[in-house]
Amino acid sequence: MTESIIEKDRQVTRLTPDPELPGRLERTWRQHGGIWGWLTNTDHKAIGVRFMVTAFIFFLLGGILAALIRLQLMRPENSFLGPDAYNQIFTMHGSTMIFLFAVPMMFQGFGVYVVPLMCGARNIAFPRLNLLSYYLYLGGGLLMWIGLLTNTGPDVGWFAYVTLSGPGFSPGHRADIWAQMITFTEVSALGVAICLATTILRHRAPGMTLNRMPILLWEKLVISIMVIFAMPAVMVASSLLLLDRLVGTHFFNPAEGGDVLLYQHLFWFFGHPEVYIIFLPGASIISTLVPCFCRRRILGYTPIVVSVIATGFIGFGVWVHHMFATGLPQLSESFFTAASLMIVIPTGVQFFFWMGTIWHSRLQLRLPMLWVFGYFFVFLIGGLSGVMLASVPLDTQVHDTYFIVAHFHYVLIGGALFPMFAGLYFWFPKITGRMASETLGKWHFWLFFIGFNITFFTMHFLGLRGMPRRVYTYSPDMHWQTLSAIASSGVIFMTAGVIVFIVNVFRSRVAGEIAGNNPWGDASLEWATSSPPPAYNYLYPPTVNGRDALWDALPDQPVVVGLRDDIRETLVTHSLDTEPQHKDEDPGPSIWPLLASLTISATFVGSIFTPWAIPVGAPPVIITLIGWLWPRGHSPTPMRGRESWSH
Amino acid sequence: MKRLPQFVLMLIAALLLGSCKREERVLRQPPPADETLNVVQISGLNPGANSIPTPPPSNMYEESAYTVSEGQKLYEQYNCVGCHAHGGGGIGPPLMDNNWIYGSEPGNIFATIMQGRPNGMPSFRNRIPQYQVWELVAYVRSLSGLLPKYVSPSRPDEMNVKPSESSTPHQNPTGITGEPEQRK
Amino acid sequence: MIPEATFHFAGLLAQAVPLAPGSHNILHPGAPQGSHIEWLYWFIFWILLAVYVLMIVGFTRAGAKSRVLSREPLPISEYPEGDRRAKWAVGTAVAITVIILFVVLAISVATGKRVAGMTTSKNPVTISVTGHQWWWEVTYPNPQADQTVTTANEIHVPVGTPVVVLTNSADVIHSFWPPSITGKRDLLPGYSTAFWFQVDQPGVYRGQCAEFCGLQHAHMGFSIVAQSVSDFQAWQQQQLKPAAEPTDQEVARGRAVFLTHTCLMCHTIRGTDAGSRVGPDLTHLASRKMIAAETLPNTTGALAGWIVDPQRIKPGARMTPNPLAPDDLQALVSYLRSLQ
């Protein structure tokens, strides 16, 4: 335990306001302007917004693909899309939504923007790694979408089972593009996981002990650790697939001793935690919004935190429920049934405590809270149909049918998309400085809610009537056309809802009501600074007196002084009790993440087409990494390890 | 910065128009009007007034990885492996070397398959449709490395010549005990 | 045991549109295993529906009772007494959840055992199903080679007899799924698993491939024809015979067309020189109700259209177009229709 460098029984000194300080801090912390500034920006707020905007664009693209799918399936024996186009479209829809939208928006976008502010930090930890993560994500997305536009879009399903995705049955480079996109997006997620975990553990405001951490920070910490354990599994799966396809190995060639189930195990060991990586940020947004709009502290803070950790943990023990139809031994399948049922308990705990919080409260049903109720209605259906799927005999009937499609859309859209819109409306004033229009927001909500239920509730029935998934057409004798047509009609409402949202965003950005620092009266630290926050986030790093920072703040809540304003200094605190430990220098804007991502991208993408890309591409990567890591030298008047502080 | 959206749009248009031939999959080949006329012209020379030599027929099926992969499947299914193995030859000559008895141009190989050859190569006229013969031609040329790498198929999902170590039964190392191993 | 009728009534309530044919529907089982699974479905469904209704009522009531209409953020309130009661309520809810989950687990495992366990008292019929892109190869293995039935896409089984299915795949992962009979089993290349089913009602039950397997995954169906034991044995004996000899000139010409065109490169007709195993066995093609893996009815017109241009019906299928002269086509179809 390091010796505390804050003297006990200190006297609190009144701060004399310094009118020049904001200007000096702004000059120190601001990023460059113009194109150069855009490319080198390491400010977490800018990168967070970039993640959100890029992810939303991919959401729109994935949604267009979904509309195409529903158009094709509207009628039996429809000729709108042939099998090849359809296979590419549904694969791209799934891959875009999961890899290019859900994780980048829910985990990376919200995490990168909100977490440093909620910690009271000036910037995220490892800001250049953060920027690199964005560029690699963008590169992976561009790779796959340029692939689609050049007839090289993957066509083997978003989880690309072998041997269909192997060299014998997927000629060309379509599956290679998918596998390499995995590499890009998973490295990106790992980068952000490292940044967020470090920020949460070491950059929290003094006084924000683990016991006083907002639930959102707990969840982001748990998710970061889940990412670090889960992503390597899919990277192994996709790398072995690439080796099979490009190098001629036999990992998945049954005729030569390879094993197709190996791929499934590796993939789903990642795949199931992945959906919790998508769902837990949603739950964290709910846990943030419910106390705020109920004007009270959340009920059951400790059980909720324990539930989040339990979900993260148990989430690694349920993956075989995706493989119940493969004929694994009954005993092992029963184990995974038990684990899949067990994971309902922590989620149930969270739901019960949210209900308990709302029960005794003064609920102000503002726009973000409307989406929270939508989440309750929608995610519950998905979660409960998940209970059905945990049962092996039932799963052998409904697996790979439209029942499953309905289930996962309910949990993904209910568990991620509804909280996403809630969070976007909630933090919109903080990001832009203006309030979003409540009227347009309500239209958005109802159009989307109604359209979503029309489309996906109907699919439960289609699945029970025997319609398998991933079929580009069906015979009129199957009597699936009425339900399919109903399901397709919901698309109109959802599209209208999303259009209303886009209109709302653009109009409110310029013409919305000006939001002050804290328009919702929320408790967490990001609402203590202006909207939008200045480049340096906080004039003085805040301290925290309780779990709900702004509600528990004293009238003269201390702030931290002593950080220099002529260089970018950040405060590093102890991970458990947040005693200030030392000061760190933020590297500022840098071109190295862009250069590194260009060289890494060129190497990865080139390796799809020729093995020479590896030896030719590696030296530039090494050079950019050397440039990145080159010692910066000390700023003038180097800091000592520990400085005594005065308030 | 103002030109950026237009530039991006142009780039997208260029990509769409120049879509990769490698990934082309034409699933439904229009049947040729007359299957009996399946003789290709191999020599580019013609006597008489037409003094401009016509190039020998190229194989449009060599530009798509899908068709070469189809050729790989057909090579197995139509039992070319029965005589030529996986290119190493056996009853028939090897196909993965540089010795081409009748020439290595697409037209030559097409004629070989269609007409048959002396000493045992059957004629597959009327047995294999023309477009599949062209796919086989493309695959055979890929066996000796005549096709660019980006369309050549990778390893097939099937048995190689020698079974892998993990699927051969345990062999008793000879010369150690001299006694035959007991089968349990 | 709650009567089946209640479940079916509720099911009908939930379904406002005409039902699919009873032979391809999870909730319209025609066999014991399908019935067990359907029972399990309704059992879990009602429990979950009750849970859902309770939760929604809870959230709605919580929201309605607590709602205030002012827009400005109100000051923070505390509810120590209310929270104390709420925590007890949450604890109770968690306990009830755990109990429900245990019940679901127990019933699910019990049903699973019933569905998967096999009675050994009767002689099972063993069939081996091999998935191909995009058809089903079905054999009835027998130690004697000439007693082995080989057919495609249409599986005949005797009623009241357990049928053991051995799975295999020739290329990619497929999934054998007859919804009205039992759950699905993936056909994995390199693995051979076994499962069983039994049909007690005679009839035709449809199934479809349920694991994405490429371009024509959508058109990879099969049917299970359940017959009385004597009908099944008659069918089996018929299937063991070689192909019928041509009875008239046109049928003989059709056979000659078959043997001199692309057909013999991929198909087997036992009793002729055609012996390739690439495509389905056609020895008794005319005895099947559908062709092209449950895509087309087995009629003259459909057969002719399929032969001439299969890519129009199943683009990407592995069958080539066969542009035959009209009288050749006519003869060929006559021959194929004679292969009972």
C-alpha cells in the first residue's frame, strides 16, 4: 500500500477562481484543426463520437440489407434476389450488425465517450491506442463493404461454419475477406478494452473507490475483461480458417484428420460472450438512466454489480448451447442447459431491482426513459424465449429456424438497440450542447417499437411452422407466405422510425433547446462539466463523496489542484481506494496511429491476396511502431515521482 | 474537403463497375444451340483471303475462381482421378508437369477431352457439356501452374494421397521386439 | 397431466392464420418424440407467459404509480421503508426464479432422455443418411450387399418401429430435420452420429435441411413416408430389384439416350451400365412422389423441365442443363417414368 501523499486532516483552502485558467487549459489540451487535426485527434470525445457515427452508418447499411432480405422473402418463389446475392446479403447483414455496429457502438462508442468523463479524467488512458482501434475498425469495415461492392462479399453466414467456408466449397476470396475483417475488428475491440480497463482502474477521481463506482463503470470493466478473454478465441478460429484456405493446412479438413466441430467450439467460445459484450452495455445504460429519471438512488447496487460480474463469468460457460443439434453427448449437453438456465438469474436480479427502483420513486417519463420501458417489454420476450432454447429437446426443434431469428433479434434489438437510442438521447445534450426534440423522439419510438414487433414477433410462428433460416425462397405449398408478408411489412415502420431519428439529430444539433451542464439532473461526473465538455473535460479534476457523485457532493466538494496547465497532465490514482499516486503526461495528437493502421491494414489485406504481403508489409509496421514508441523526452521541468500537494 | 464526397462517390462507382471477375459466379449457363458443333479452332491460321491470323480460343472460365473450383470438383466426380490421379498420373500421363503431349493451350486440352486421344483417353463428347469441359480445362491448366494464383483453387476438402498421421493405425516400430503386435 | 386439448386450443388462439400442412410443423407432431417436445414447449411456454405477464404488469404498475408529470428534474428522494419491503420482494422473486429454472431444467432433462433413449425391444430399421449439396442420399445398410437399398430424398419407414439414423455428410454441414417427427440432427462431415425416431401414424412427413449449406439450401427437402409394416416390406423388395427392362420401343430409346448422354456420368440405374455415385440413384425414380429434393412433383412435365434446365429451378445445383432433341427428351422421360 503506497503511502498516502495527501496529508490527513488537511485544511480545505478556498480556491480563488483564475479567469485565465480555462484559456490556458484550452490551449494546452486542444487538438489541431483541419484535416491534419482530424487524422491525429486523440481526444476521447472526438473518437467516441467517431465510433458512434461510423457504427450508426454501418447500422443503416445493415438495415438496408435487412430490408432487401425482407423484400425477397415477402412472396414465395420471389425472383428479386438470386441465391448468390441473397447469401452475400444475409451474411453481410449479420456480420455488419454484430461486428461493425453492435460492439463498436455499444462498447466502443459509448465506452470511449462516457467512461473518462464519468471517471473524472481528462482523457482516456492510452489515447493513441484508442485512435488506432478506431482506424482498424474503420479499415475492417471498409474491407468487408468494398468486398460486397466488388462481388467479393462473404456468403457463408456470419459465423462461417466449415467446411462450407473452407477452400473446397468457398472458392475465391469472399470468406478470406470475412476472416480478415474479424481480425481487424477484434484487434480494435481489444485495444479499446485495454484503454477502458486502464482508465477505469487507474484514472478514477479521488474518492471514487470501487464501492462508489457507477454501475456503468463496473459493467465496462467487466466487459473489457470479457473482450480480452473472448476475442482471442475467434481470432484463432478465423486465423485457422485463413491458414486452411490460403496456406493449405488441414485444421478443418475431416478427410485428413481435421475437425469441423473444432471451429464451432472456437467460434462459439467467443460467440456467446460476444452477445453479452453487446447486451451488458445496454444493461449499464439502463442502470444509469433508471435512477436518474426516478430521482432516487438505484436499489440494490451491490447485488447488481455482483450480477454483472456473474453474467460475465457464467457467459463463458454456456457456448455449447449453440451446438445442441450436433449430437454431442447428453451429459455435456445437460451441463450447458444448466449453465444457460443459471445465467438467467443475474439478469433476473437486475430486472427485479430496476422494477424495485421504479416502484418507490418519482418517475419522470422523459424521452430516454420511454426507451427504457421499451427495453423492458422487448428484451424480456427475447430473454424468456432464450429459456426455451436452453432446453435441449426444444432447441433441436427450433434451432436454425425463424424462431431463433426472432429470439436473437429480440435480445439484440431489445438488449442493445433500445438502450442505444435511450443512451443517445440521454447523452445527446452532453455531446452536442442541445436537447433532442422529445416529440420527434416519441414518434421515433412508437414507429420503431410497432414495426419491430410486427416483423419479429411473427417470426416466432414462422419458426414453429418449420421455416428454416437462411433460405432465399420457399414454396407456396408451405403456407409461409402470409406470415412472411406480415413480417416484411414491419420494415416500413422501422425505417420510418429511423428516418425520424436522423431528422431529429440533424435538426436538434443546430436548433435544439440549449442544454446546460446537467439537463437531466443526473448524478454522475460527466454532468459536472459544460455541454459539450471543453477539450480538458474538467477545469480541476473532481473528487467524489459517494456512489452518486453529484447527489452526494458536499457544498464545497474538494477538487484536485496541482496538475500543470502548460502540459497535458493527467492524474493516476490507486485502483482500489483512488488515492492519487502520480501524474502522467498525455501524448497529445499524433499521426502514428494513422500510419500504424495503414501499414497494418496493408499487411493484413495484402496477405489475403499474396503471402508476400507478410514479409513486405512487416517492416513498415515495425517502423511505424518504432516511431510511435520512440521516447518523447521529458517536458520542460520534469516532474518528480511524488509531489506533495496543497489544497 | 468539399470535393471529398464527390471523390468518394466516383470511387464507389469505379469499384462497382470494375467488379472483380475473380468472384463471378454465373450459375445458369445458357445451353449452346448446337452441342454437336464442339470443335474448336486450334490453329490461328486460315488459308485464303482472311490473312489476319485469329488468336486461338481463350478460356473465359479461367478468370473466375468459382469455375476453376467447379473444375476441381468435376475432376473428382467424372473420375479423371482414375487415370490421372490428382495430377501425378498413373494409367494416364501426369497433368501437373510441363510435358504437354498435345499442347497446353486451352483449345488443345478442350480438344483432348472432347475427342479423346490414342492410347486410352476417352472422348467425352456428349457426355460432358461444353461449359463443364471448359471448367475442367481451366482446372487442368491450374494443376501445372498456368493459371494466376488468385484463381487457382486451394487444397480440396478430401483425402490426400497418403492418410494423415492422425488417422493411420498405430504401427509397431519394426526391428525392436521382432514379435507381432497383438491387436486388442 | 393437463389434457392436450387445452394446449391445442391455446395454440389455435395464438395462430390467426391458416396452418401449414400438418406434416411440417413443430406444433403438429405426428410421432411420439415430436409429441414429447411439443408437450415440453407448451409446458415451458405457459410458465414463461405467466412470468412475462407478471413482469410487464409489474413494470407498468411501477411506472404508473410513480409517474409525475413535471419536466424539470425533481430533487432526490429516499424511500427507506419502501426499499426494505422491495428488497424482500426482490429476494422472493429471485427465489421463485431459481425454483422455476430448476423445474424447467428437470423437465427438460427428463424429456431429453425420453426423446433420445431408445427401446431395444423391437428390431430397429437402420438407415444411413448422407447429406450432399443439395440432396439426401439414403441407404438401408445390410450385411449382404444385394439387400442394401439405396435411394434418395424419400425415406420409407414402417410404423410403430424404431428407426435408427446414422448420419454422414459428403461435403458440408447439413441438418436432417423432420419437424413433425423429431428434432434435428446435424450431418457433419467426418462424424457419424446416431439418433432414432419412430412414427406411429401412417402418412407423409416433410423435412428440410436446417443448416445453411450453400446456394440451394432453400431447396433441400426430403420426405418420410410411414407405411404399414407389410407395405414397407413390399416397398423394400421393390427397391432391391434392378431397373425395369424397357417394354416398348420409345422406352428403350429413352434408355439409350440415358446411356449415351451426360446422364450416366452422374447417376446410377442398377441393371444398366450407369453406375456413377455423384448424383441420386435413379433406379426406382418413378416410385417417388417428388423430384429435385422435394422441389418439384414427379410428373412428366416437371421431369422434362428439370432435365432440360435444372439451373432455372435450382440455380447453382450440381446438375447440368441437358439440351436434348425433343424426341430424345420425350423418350428419356418415358424411360424414367417407367422406373417404378
